[in-house]
Amino acid sequence: MTAIYKKPVTGAAAWISADMKDPAGWTHVLTGDEIADLDRALRDVQKRGLAMAGVGRKDFPLPALEPFLRDLERTVRTGRGFALIRGIPVERYTDEEVFLIKWGIGTHLGEKVSQNVYGDLLGHVYDYGKDPDSTRTRGYQTSGELRFHVDRADMTSLLCLRKGRAGGRSRVVSSMSVHNEILARHPEYLPPLYEGVPYIHIEEAGEMRSWKEPVFSVTDGVLSCSIRRNTVQKAIERSGMAMSALDTAALHCFDAIAEDPEFVLEMELEPGDIQFVNNYTILHGRTAFADGPSPEKKRHLVRLWLKFFTPRPTAAFIREQYNGIEKMLERKAS
């Protein structure tokens, strides 16, 4: 029988929106010394002629910022599950320099893993102009709403390079609090969520297949949540996998609680912000957005998927999937 976490989750990871109403509690505004740190590290890497892929933690020293980054990693991994850094002066730098700064910060927080079938370690979130209804299109490649989900890594880090003309507000919710609410209101819905919901393969390459995957799982007494809601919806509509009335009601209950304003924290990501989320305890999403006609008004986030330096006890399916997406394709020369 599937193990179910049958007591309320307590501690910093189980929060509601009222707990987070003051952004100062989860936002760190970079100091002048910390910005100078980033600039020195960037210029040193450039002088040494290092390619970004070869830059490691020792190549990007951040003596002023590193103590805070240690606290941030601990907060994301074992505390409230998310944090925001504000104030990287992206207007001073070329896009490539911003990418390198983003990469360098990531070396202090975890091990990078592949985000797609091209093996990209540094990813780009913007409107690629792809068909949102295609089973080969992932949500981040469109301008549409991204329903609450997790990414296939321990931690996601998103830097805002540019905002769009309208929309694109970031949304986060504690999946631990969602679990608590289901346990309190509808405990009969937990078993089907632990048994699993439908998924369908949506990468640009690979066998088209479907399967079921748990929304919640417990390993060594540690509760984790894993759901990619847009993908689940495509699977429900196209895979032909049967869902019972109880399965459907359980998923609808999960959705209703996750979308309840009592639980949701919204934030506007400004250029130079970096958001960090724990993909076991936090669900993240965004509202639909519209780009403007000029390049400066085209929404562009830069993403890292990171593996914690200190592993979390997780189910086998999570350990397998959160180790990076298998590389299957090479990019065509432009």
C-alpha cells in the first residue's frame, strides 16, 4: 500500500499568502559590495577567456555575496522554499554577460542539470511562437498561462532579463499547505493523488508515451510534491488513460486549493530579479503575457535547473527524472 503523510506539515515550508504579505521577508536587495562582487567575478572570467560551460565555483568567487547565498540555499532547501534576489544591474551588461553572471551565481547553489532534449544547462523562457496545443511544445515556449507546476530539478532559478508589454506575473504556492488543506477538508482525495495522475511525453524528441505519476510521495518520512499541471491536462485530453470520478474530483480539489488566493503569492519580476524555488515544496506558475513590438518589450527569463548539494530523500521516480533530461538532439548551425 502507498504510504500517505497523515499529519499536518508544520514549519516554514507550510505557509499561506498572509504569511508572506511583506516582500521584505523574502526579498534580498543587493548591496553595492555584492554588485561589485559580481562585476569583479565576471570581468575576471572574461580576462581569463573562460567559456561559460567551464566556469565553476572557484572561477566565480563572491566573497561579499557568498554568506547570503549560503543562507538562501538553506532557506530554499529546508525553509519556506523560495526567495528573491533583486538588483542585478542588467542594463549595464550585454545579454551574454548577464547569462554568465547568472551561471556564476548558480555555481554557488547547486549542480546544473539538463533542461531539454538539447542538453541545455542554461535555459531561456520566452515566447518561441510554437503551437501551444502541440504535444511537442512545453509551456515555457509559449506566452500562455502556466498552471501551477514543478520543474524536474531540486531547485529552479529564474532571472528576469526583460519584461513583456503586459502580464507574466509570477505565482508561487506552498504545496505543503495544499496537502494540509486536502488532509483537513477531503482526506479521501489523498489516496488517488498518491497513486498518480496521467502524463504524456512532450519533449521535442523521444517516444510518444503516457504513464501515471504521483502528485504526493513520502520517503523516509519526508513529503514531496511533484506535478506539471499543463502536461497533466494534455495527457487527460489526449492519452486515453482512464480517470475515475474519484481521480477527477481529487485533481479538481488540488487545483481549487492551489489557486485559492488564501494560498497564492503573486509577484512581479523586474529586470535584474532572480527567483529561486524548491520543486518539492513549492508550486510555481505565471499568468499569460503579451509582448510588445520592440525587442526591449519581449519577455525573457533565464533559467537554471539545480541539484541540491545536500540531497533530499525522494521517491525513485523523482530521483530518476530530476537528474536532467536526456540529450537527444543537436542544434542546427544558424
